[in-house]
Amino acid sequence: MKKVLIIEDDPELVRLLQIHLKDLGCLVLSATSGGDGLRRAVNENPDLIILDVMLPEMDGVEVCQKIRANNITSPIMMLTARSEEIDKVLGLEVGADDYLTKPFSVREFIARVKAIFRRQKMDDALPKSTKDPKRMQFDILSIDIEMRKVLLDGQKVELSPKEFELLVLLSSNPGKSYDRTQLLNMIWGYDFRGYEHTVNSHINRLRSKIEPDMGNPKFILTTWGVGYKFNEELAEA
């Protein structure tokens, strides 16, 4: 049973989402303020967080930022009104994984939720004994794709879903440079065209977690005038 936390102060919308999430077999929790939502996110370990931008006490962008600062890697779907385009940008930059603009159809909401759950189930779809483990080692950085686990010098690194996907994409193709539009389309999808600077924020956050020296990156390198690549010299070592 998937545990979903809804952080939303509109009781009618909460009830509507609860009905349809329960139809999917989800255990649904809710909070009506940013502060309470953050506390529940930290304590409940949800599989998915539905987060409204406009909240009392603390807005959704700040809640998202604090959730990620607490090393909570649950996917976050943010909800915003059409007039809050700037919040969409900020939300993506601080770690949101998906976005829905109000008003949205229940069908679209359910489709997005199912897509998130599908991605979560992919690694567990086959018995462990039938899967080929996919592990990569680059100096002190270890990436286990099957277990979605990253170790730096033996210590576990907590990455959000998008940070992990970025790392896997780049490290699977050492030396290949990707521009920001390519990374945005491949990791976030075409719905987010125009938000290429979001890639920069995620790369910076990823680097802060895996790079021994942020001023002199070892793993994820900047390809000047293009974008980013994974250090091919580490793959050849």
C-alpha cells in the first residue's frame, strides 16, 4: 500500500484527491498548513507528497526546500494556480518532481500519480535472482541502479529521484555532453520546456552531495558552452 501525504488547505480538494487516491489503494494522510505538512513529511516517510504552493504558515516552495534539506527523497508533486508561474520555477529548482496547474482534471492527476508509482515499481518488478545487477564504480563513488543507492567513500548519499536520475544518466555515458534542454527533456519531460535553468539547480545540489570539492568538481564536469558531462577519465581508470 502506497502512503500519500496531501499538504493542501482547501478541504474540498483534499476530499476529492483522497477519494481517488483511496480508489488506487493508497493510504492517504493530509495536512492543512506548511508547518504541519513538513512535520508529517519528516515523520511519516510517505511514498508521494502532493504539495500546494499557497499554504498558511509556510508556503509550498519553502516546505519543498525544507523537505529536501531533511534528506527526504519522496517524489513531490506541486499544485499551483495559473497566476503562480514564478512558483513553478522555484518549486522545480528546490526539488519538486512534477507539477500540476489548477484547475486540473482528476484524470490527469491520476495519470501523473500512476506514472510516479510505475517508476517506483520498476526496480522491484522482477525477482532479485532474475535481474542483472547494475552497479557502477567511479573512484570513491558507487552507484547501484537496481537498489537506487549511491555511496561516497562507503557512506550512503541521499538523493532525490531527479538527482538520482541525473546522476545515472550522466554516469552511464561518461564523456558525453548534454545540454540543459536535453537533460530537461530526458529527466523531466517535454511539459517543462522553458525551465532549463532548473537543471543548473539540480546539478548544483547533486554536486554538493557527491563532490569532495565543489570548487573543483571531480565527477560531474561543466562542458563550457554546452552543458554537463560525467568525467570520462574516471570510467577509464
